[in-house]
Amino acid sequence: MSGFYSTIARYYDAENSDKSDDLAFYSALAAEHGGPLLEIGCGTGRVLLHLAQEGHNAHGIDKDGAMLERAQHKRAALPPDLRENIVLYQGDVLRTDEIHERYKLILLSYNMLTHFQQQEQQSALLKRLRAWLRDDGLLVIDLPNPAPVFASADSDALTLERTFIEPESGHLVMQQSVSTLDRARQLLHVTWVYDEISADGTLKRTFAPVVFRYYFLAELRLLLQAAGFAVDTVYGDCDGGDYDETSERLIVLAAPVQG
């Protein structure tokens, strides 16, 4: 996972510049539950810095140094009073011994849990998060809904996902992908292809393979239950829509089980 994000770090913010549909959702949860809050896999700070700028005490952890360096640069550009709201940790969430806080809100935002593919990893992660979460806190997990993907036909075609301008170089980038779905193991194998075109027309191609794991709601309920959580609410989108087989997202809010 870390190698993948190191490869795409310089593209990440530009390719996700239009990803803002979840920010109001997290703002509402942070306003309701307060801080401190912790985001797992905070990356370049898209969600975390948004919440910090709203006045919340926001902590984040990420394994990838290249992504976290970009978050640090953004943090440094904020006014001093806002910078004080932000704590960033670099490390493996399953092994770090730096986090001693207990949080009112823990976020596994946009697809983060898909990087944990083995049951042992999933169990260890959720048990760690339970230990870091206050008894009156809330865990939020935002995942892609597997139902539409598993129902669709396979294709090995190279697909154009988007085009964008990489801000540091000013180069046009065409982001493409080719993927295969292993339905038995619930694994999506994707190779992202970035074609970067310089001013003189030179093309530089970057390959970034990654594997994502899909989760179904029933198994997620069991994983959470085994780690000391109970599912509180399930949404199909960030606007609070009902979850069903046609939903784009699978968003789960889980509360700690007492005693």
C-alpha cells in the first residue's frame, strides 16, 4: 500500500480535486461528537485539514511518507491557531506506539478499509480502534458498495478515468485504469496508468498497481461485533440516503459496546 501511494502522491490532490461530497458529512459528525478526532490513512489531509480548519482537534496517521509530507506542507501554510489543531503521525496503524489519546470520533474515510485484505489485519485494526475510541465515541467507515461491481460484467479494457493538470509541473495527465475482479476473494486488482504530457509533447507513463478488498455489510457487522462494536447506522451515500444494492457507497457508523 505504501509503495502505491508513494508512486501517486504527486498526482493525488489534483486527481481528487473534485472529491468533496463527503466533507459536509464529516463536518456534521465532528460538530455532533466533538474532538479530538482521528483519521486513519489521512493521506495528504483532504478530510483532516478540512475538519481542523473548522476548529476541531484533528489527528491523523498515515504510513506513506510522501503523502504525509504533503499534508505537513498544507498544515504549515495554515494560521498558527489552526496548525495547533493538527497532529500528524507517520507509521503503521497496526504497530505504532505513538498514539496515547482516546478519541470521540475515528474515521476510516474514503475506501481506507479496502487496504486491509487479511482477516487478521482487519481484526487487529478494529480492536486497536476500539481501544483508542472513547466509550461514547463513534467509528465511521466509508466503503464502496460491492453489489453493483459484483453484478457487472468483467472487462479487461483500458479505461480513461479522468484528465487533470498536475499543478507543480503544469503538465496534462491522463489517468487510466485496467482492473480484474476476483469475486471469490473479494479482491479488485487495479493498475492505474498515468500518462503525463510535457509542454514539448513528451509522454511519461507511470504504472501504479494496487489491490482493494470489497466488504459486504453482513461480514462487516461480524468483524465489528468481534472487535467490540455494534453497527448503529448504515447509509448508501454521504447525504444520509438508505443503503441498498444500487447505492454507490456503504457507509457504516459503529458505536462501542459497553461492558
